[in-house]
Amino acid sequence: MNKNIFFGVEILLDKIKMQTKDKEEVKVKPPENPPLFWTEISNSVSHRFHFHPDGQLSTKLLDDSRSVIHRTVDSFLSKFFPSGYPYSVSEGYLRYTQFRALQHMTSAALSVLSTQSLLFAAGLRPTPAQATAVSWILKDGMQHVGKLICSNLGARMDSEPKSWRILADVLYDLGTGLEVLSPMCPHLFLEVAGLGNFAKGMAVVAARATRLPIYSSFAKEGNLSDLFAKGEAISTLFNVVGLGAGIFLASTVCSSMQGKLVVGPVLSVLHVYSVVEEMRAAPVNTLNPQRTAMIVADFLKAGKISSPADLRYREDLLFTGRLIEDAGNVKVGRALRKVVKPSKLRELKEIFPEEKFLLCPGSKWVDMVLENNATGEDALRGWLVAAYAAQIERSSHEPSASALQEAYDKMNDVFSPFLSELQAKGWHTDRFLDGTGSRFAW
């Protein structure tokens, strides 16, 4: 009987040891599917996303506990100061901006006084002149509203300066056309002239914002200031010539409204045609989605690296977001949560463990999502992988996952010489200008 008790106690101790060991193993063993976190940054707003092990997606707005004053200041800085301020600008930018604001405020006040005085000098009586001056000033105020609205589109102008430059001149001609037609409806002077000035205000901002990227594309020896100065000299000279031509037309052919309705559209067509040819001639050397796709397509088809000058006449200035089949039909800039399913996120992360991009093949195109600090080199790497994967799938009909892995290895073999030759051709690969595309951060 004592033996039975001894054996029973021994069995009980063994069970306790086994249970303790199992608990320790459970504590040490990591979960098979740890939760995934990432942050998406779009239009200066950050959200944190969380994929739970059960496949549920939760989202949280970051910094949602900020005070109203803090949010107002941040909103003001995002609209009126460069992205990343104060770290993205040199010392003295704030003081420069303060006095620039004072300069424009005093200039605008003086222009109101001068407009009123000119209308008085034209022979208008004080009372109607005062009303006319107010209408004229309100009309000019609409131009400033247009400028403010267009100033929020700066990132898109960086990505597609040629298209926005053409749009600027179309808007300017539209605004001018409304001003030309204003005598036909004098009772609606403020509405028609104000709308025209609104369009012209947007045009002025777009034209000025895209001027620097265009001039930069021609500066081979760091002579940007000289190029800018000489360009302004040519503009000034031919503006004076145009003013003379306009005075001549106004006193002859266009002295009547019928003449203006004939000559105006002709001049407008010539104007837009001229700016289209200007933009086609400019070899912009920054990487955006369209130019990156064209570079990759040329490399895969012909094994050559196209220079900015090679691509300038092939860029689509109207449909800038078109997909290019030879470059893998890549679409960039969509939000991560919209393109990647929870079940595929871990798989894609394992294929590209150290990369700053994720590729998610779809039925019609391949979505590429970039990390917040991804450069042009990262975008090129992702684009090459997508293009090689499309080639592999067409030739061998491999599953997308294995095709991506094979394409990734192939990209790594060719990327170093590819990048070196690309930079030698004059391309700037330190940034990728995707407009207002959404990015993420783990």
C-alpha cells in the first residue's frame, strides 16, 4: 500500500512538472500572427491602421487630442509654409515671409487708393465712382481667392509641371474671354468680371509655380538665375510688342464687339498652341509616375536608358495617369488599406522585407504603395519588379507570388548598372514626385 502511495505521488509530481513546462513554453512561444501596424500620410493628415490577427482593420487619427489652437496653427502652417517646415528651409525664411506679407498688404492697400483716384480722374462723380471703385476692388479680390485655392495644389504641380502650365494658360484665356464679353451684360459686371479674375488668379499661381521646374530642366551648369533672368527679359520684350499689337487691333479690327469675337478666339488658340509646344520642348528630369513608367518600358523593350530629352515629345500632357503595359501597368499613390488585403499583407512584406515599397497585383493593374521616405530609387526598384513580374507571368503563367519573388531577384541583378546609367543621363533620382499620392510608415 505504501508503494502505491509512493507511485501515486510520483505520477502527480510528474504531471505538475509537465503542466509547468507547458505554461513556460506558452509564455516563451511568440504568436504566429503578430498584429501589423502602419501609418498612412496623405495631405498632411496621418492615420494609424492596425490589422488584428482575426483580420479586422481598425483605424485611428493621430494627434486627435490636440487643442483647437494647435490644430489651427498646424493647418495654417500646412497651407502657407513648405512641407516639413521649419526643417525643410534655411535660416531666415520666417523673417523673409513676415516682411513679404507686410509688403503685399501695403501694396494691396495702395492699389485700392490708386484705383479709386483713377476712377475719379476719369470724370465719374463721387457717389457712383465710389460704388464703381468698390465693384472693381471686389472683382480684383476674386483673383486673390483663386490664388489661395490653387496654392493648395503645389504637390501636383511638382509632379506634372507641363500639364499644369498648359492648364494655367487655358484658365487665363478663359478669364480674359469673360472680361471681353462683360460689356454684353453690364448689369452682371461684378459676377462676370469676378469669375474671370478668379480663373486668372488660379492661372497666375499655376504659371508661377511651374516656372522653376521648367527652367531647371534647361540649367546644365547651375545657371538657373541667368536662365530665369534671360527668360524674363524675352517675356518683357514680347509683352511690350503684344501690347502694341493689341492697341492696334483695338483701334481697328476690334473696335466693335463683332471684331473682338472673331480675333479673340484666334489669338487664344495661338496662345494655347504656343504653350503646348513650349512644354513639349522642355526636358524635365525629375521622376514622376509617367516618366518612370516610360523609362522602365524602354529599358525592358530595348535595353536602353532614355534621357529626359528622349521622352519629352512622348509624354502625354493630357492623360498623365495612363497605364503603360510594357512597364507592368503600375498605378501608384492609392492608400495601403484600399489595395492590400489582410491575408496578403504579411506575404508581400516577406517578399520585400527591406524595401520601401509594396506591390499588390490586381486584375487590371499593379498597385504600388510607397513608404513616407521613399525616393526615386525606391520607386524605380518597385517599378522594375512589377514590369519583370508581368513579363514572367505572360511567358510562363506562374502564380503572382512566385513571379514577384523571381522578378525581385532579377531586379537586384540589374539595378546598380541601371541606376548608374540613369543618373549619367541626367535624371534626378533623389525624389519621386507622385503628387498627392498616399504613403505609409510601419
